[in-house]
Amino acid sequence: MHLLLVEDERRLAVAVRRVLEEEGHVVDMTGDGADALAQAEAEEYDVIVLDVMLPSMDGYEIARRLRSSGDPTPILMLTARDSIKDRVTGLDAGADDYLVKPFALAELLARIRALGRRNHMGNGAESNVLSVGDLELDLRAREALRDGKRIELTTKEFALLETLMRHPGQVLTRSQLLDLVWSYDLLTESNIVDTYIHYLRNKIDRDFDQKLIRTVRGAGYSIRAS
Ligand code: CA
């Protein structure tokens, strides 16, 4: 998809652009409000990711102006605070969805996929089941099956497994997994990823001869059938 990313927090903008490009999206980026409006009016985007607090014009005003000119491009708004007032203001201004900072990048990717689907209703429907070997992850039912047997996963375990399964055979570093599944702003060296990989292994690999989750020494983790 062709995306416009409007975010003036440089570090966040760069991290978000990187994961979007890794997902195969083409990303235009700006940190200025007036500039964003001009770009959104000049180009056809599939989704606009729009921060609220911006120099020269805020995200609400940009959304309002786009909608009042009849532009239907889906808008995902990024808000700093989770207050009902902010949420209502954003939705009233014409945003289709919103995400409260700080967020997990995988959550952002999921919201963008959903908005993109809504925009292209009927064509290119994405499969709702990911599979690696005899492991299946049903994204709609939120259910994991190994060799036909149902496996109970917590929300974070599910998100971690989904992230690995969206990149089969690809090594994801601890810091990529931390950004994607937890939050982009966790700066601390954390062993939370290793802990959750351990939980996942106990659930999906322990009772099976063929292990799917691989540790790549010094690099990170990947999932693949041998
Ligand atoms: Ca901002």
C-alpha cells in the first residue's frame, strides 16, 4: 500500500517507517502539518497515519479539511493521551481509527491492514489463517492449532506468535520483537522477549518432535518448519 506517515517525533517516525517498509508498503513521511495536508491533497494514499500534535497544523484540522473536501482516504490517528475527549475529537474530525501512544508496532500494522482492507473491499482479501508446518494460527477466531489440537495462548503470546508467523524463516531480533509486540518506547534491555519465547515453546513445541521456534545465536528468533 501507499501510505502517508505524518509524525514529528523523529525517532518514532523512523521506527514506524522501517516496519512499514519491511511489510512492503511504500511510505511518504512528513513531520509538518501544513505539508502533510498538501501531500494528502496531491497524492492518492491508501491509508494516512496521522499524529495529532504537529507543527503548523494539528492532526484534527488536517482530518477535518480532508473530509470537508470529500477525501475518503482512511485515517489512523495517533494520540498521546487516552481520554474520551481526544478520541471523540479525532473521530468527529474524520479519523477512522486511533491508536494511543505508546503502542506496539504490530498493533499499528494490524490497524493499517484493517483500514486498507476496508478501503479495497472485495479484492485482495487477506487470508485469516497463518500456517507454518502443522501449526496454524486463526487470526479471526484468535486460535492456535498444532497438529489439529487447540492451544490456549494469552494475548501477548498470540501477538508474539503472529509476528513470528508473518515472517516465516526470517530472523527477528529481540529489539524488533520488542518494538512489534510490546512497545517502541521500551528502551531498557529487557528479557521479556526471551521469557515469552520460553512460554510459547512450552505450549507449541515441547510436546512435538519437530521444533518450529529457532534461536539464532546472537541474532534473535525465527519460526519455520524444517
Ligand atoms: Ca507530535
